[in-house]
Amino acid sequence: MSEMERLQRENAELKAQLDATSKGRQTVRLGIGEKGGVKVQLGTRRFPVTLYPSEWLLILQHADELKDFIKDNSRKLSWKKDGSGSTE
């Protein structure tokens, strides 16, 4: 019985994640990759983005520059149709 209950809970969690993603609310999960990198799994992507910690920190140092670049070039960039491409 406990295995059945565990599977039912797991199924409910997966359904909740799917519902959240389909409603435009992105889920973000963090993890550690096989080679020690930081994995970021977005609810809208099939595979995670994995970079070493120093690479993530460098990107985060330039977050404002990245946001400005996206705003300045928004018409040239491709956006997902589910509305998850908001720049605000």
C-alpha cells in the first residue's frame, strides 16, 4: 500500500507542476549536475541549463545589462507563445 500511496503523491506533484507550467507560471528547479555544475531546470524546457558556479555568478553580475539588452532588442528576439517571455 505504501508504494501505491507514494506513486499517487508523486503523480499529484507532477500534475501540479504541469498545471503551473501550462498556466504561464514558470517553475524553476535547481540541482547539481554530474560534473559539479549548477543545473537550472525551467518548466518550459525539456533539458536543464547547466553551467559551473563561476559562470552563473558572472552572468548574474551582468543581470541588469542582460535585461537592458533584451528590452532593447525585444523585436528581434524570439518569444515563447505561452507568454513566459515577459521582460518585467
